[in-house]
Amino acid sequence: MSEAYSRNLVEAALLAAGRSLTLNELVQVFDPLSRPAPEELRAALEALAAEYAGRGIELKETAAGYRIQVKRDLAAEISRLWPERPQKYSRALLETLALIAYRQPLTRAEIEAVRGVAVNPNIIKTLLERNWIRVVGHRDLPGHPELLGTTREFLDYFGLKSLEQLPPLAELKALSELDPQLALPPPLGALVAEEVATQAVAVDVEVAVDVEVDVEPDAPAGEST
């Protein structure tokens, strides 16, 4: 099997899937009698990534595998293909997500202690529904409060291979800087995404340090929501 064929088949599979694919999933698209070894498959991926250099798309490795996506510096222009208003997330939601990402695992009470305001239950519900966070355990305290952590889907959406790739807090000015997903879902070549890189509301660095942040949508800590 030629290197060009392997590269083309990998590219076609990633475009057709419209999501991240693992090495094992990519191997499955090859004929069982001529499947490449892992190092050969990685070589095909590297060749594909090099081929995209200087173009409008790129090959991205995330926690969920590999995907083809629009380069971030073109996201604002590409978003004009969809005139409908993209979904936006509140500052309070993004601050809560940032806290969980950088300080996990955290309980809801610990999030409230840092932010200085009660967490609206709908924020946690939304993050759970998006599958960006999950319950990873329980704190050994009365009531055994749930401990919250991020998921592989969170890493995949923001283009991260692992939590170690989160930018240093001193460099993070907005959660949108984590490179939200702008992949190439089916039909082949169609640029469809749920959100674009410009949609996220800014998240100040202070939310991940011990500074109180008073946000209008939330009630003061201790009050019902």
C-alpha cells in the first residue's frame, strides 16, 4: 500500500466522520489484509498535517483523537456562512467552567467560595448536559458533596490533548483562547459547527484565583436561586 493512498484514506475518513477519530478507529477503515502498523498510520497523519501547512484547514490532535478543522484565524470569516446568531454562554457559566478546569476536582460550595456568589443550578446542569463536566467523586464531608471535573469532551471541544495543555493563567484572558472546535462535519467539506471561536464571552483570569467576582445573574452566596 502506497503512502499516498494511506494519507488519502485517512483524510477521507476524517472528513467523512466529522469528529475526532482515534488511531484504532482509523485503522478500521483499511482493508483487514493491508492495515498499516501504528507507526505507519502516525506517519500518514504527520504527512497530512504537513500538507495542510499554509492552508485554511489543519489536522488537530485532541483527547478524543484526530480531526480536521478550520484554522482559528479564519473562524470569524467562516462564521459568516451562518447568519443565524450563534449560541452564547453567560460570563457566570464560563467562569464556573474555568474554575473547574483549573482547580478540579471541586465541589459546588468550593466554586461559590471562590466566586463569592451562589452557583445557579442551571449552570451546572448546562455544563453536565454539554458533557463538559462530570461527577468524579464525593468530598469526605457531611452530605458527601459531589466533586466536579472536566471530561474528554471538554478537552476535545477546546482542542486540547490533555489538561497539561491548558495555558498558564497569566496568559489566559478568555476561555475562547482555548481554541473552540470548528471542525469539518459531514456532508463532506461542509463547514458546520455548533459554535465558532468568536462566540465565547471573555473570562477574566481572576476567576481562577482567590478573588471574589460578583456577577449579576447569580444570587449572593447563601441565598436561594
